[in-house]
Amino acid sequence: MNELKPQPPNAAPSHTRVVRRLVLLAVAMFGFGFAMWPLYSVFCDLTGFGGRGVQVAESGEGLQASDRQVKIRFDATVNSGLPWLFQPMEKAATVTLGEMSETLYLAMNPTDQAIVGRAIFNVTPPEASLYFVKTECFCFTEQVLQANESREMPVYYFIQPDLPDHIKEITLSYTFFRDENPSAEALADHGESGPVEIIGDR
């Protein structure tokens, strides 16, 4: 008959230590996840990632044009939840630093309902967004397109003359999303021309 061997005296404390470490790990992971968004926001502000560094100015008065030029590429996408067509009117342009420039995007609503959309933008490389200044942009406000309406949407901007020399090319991209909670102002601007399709309030 085999005799039961006594458990070592430190067996129970070992399990306790494992549980304690797991609890501490879970708490640390929760705290890290909670801090992720503030840290990400600070990172974007410092690096310009996600277009956070792009500045807004009322005008380009007082600008001093540089003799340096840079190539700007224009990109456009539409979120799958928005049945619009959206594209840049030009694929690329060469602009002079410190000089006001303009580009146009074209948005089309091929449906039989008026829809409210909102655009977000991004500038790459992220460092370039720190020198990218907009004076007017359709991304500042909600956009209502009537059924089967097409609209040209301008962007007025300039690149600051002190753009680092190693940046030779910049991409300005926009993505349009369906605005599920349009403001009262957007609906008022829509007027009496027909119903607005809003999926967020259904």
C-alpha cells in the first residue's frame, strides 16, 4: 500500500503567489488600456499623425512664397456605410511653399435619398501635417447631398516655407462617412426639398 506523501509546506503559498501576480497583471493591463487614448492623443499632437498637426487659418495674408516646390498627391475614399462616389478632381499638383493653393474634390450621391456625410482627413508623411495649413475645407462641416446630386468641394491650403528639406512629397487624403447624427443646422440647410436618410435614429 502506497503511503500519501505530504505536500511541501510552500505549495499553497505558491498558488497564492500565482493568483496574486495574475491579478496584478490584469490591473496593469486595464490601466494601460485606460491610458492608451490620452497617450495616443499626445503622440498625434507631437508627431502630426492622423492629421492632428494640421493648422487652420482664416487666410493666407502675410505669406512669403519660397522658391521651393513640393508635390501634393490627392486621395479619396468612402466608408462602406455611405453610398456616395467621391474622388479628387486632380491626382497630383506641384505647389510652391508659402503660396496659397486650391484643389477640388467631387462628391456624388447616386441614391434617391438626401444623405448627410462628414469627411475626415489625413496628411502623410505625418511630419508634413505640422506644416500643412488649411483656410477652407469641406471637412469643417457636415455635407448634405440631395438625391442624385453632384458637388465640387474645394480645399484652400498652403504649405509653410519651413517644411523640412527631406520631405519631397505629401499626400492629402479624405474619407467620407455617413453622419448618423446630423446637426440641426445641417437639416435646416436641407430645407423642404425631400427626406433625409438617417440610419442612426431608426
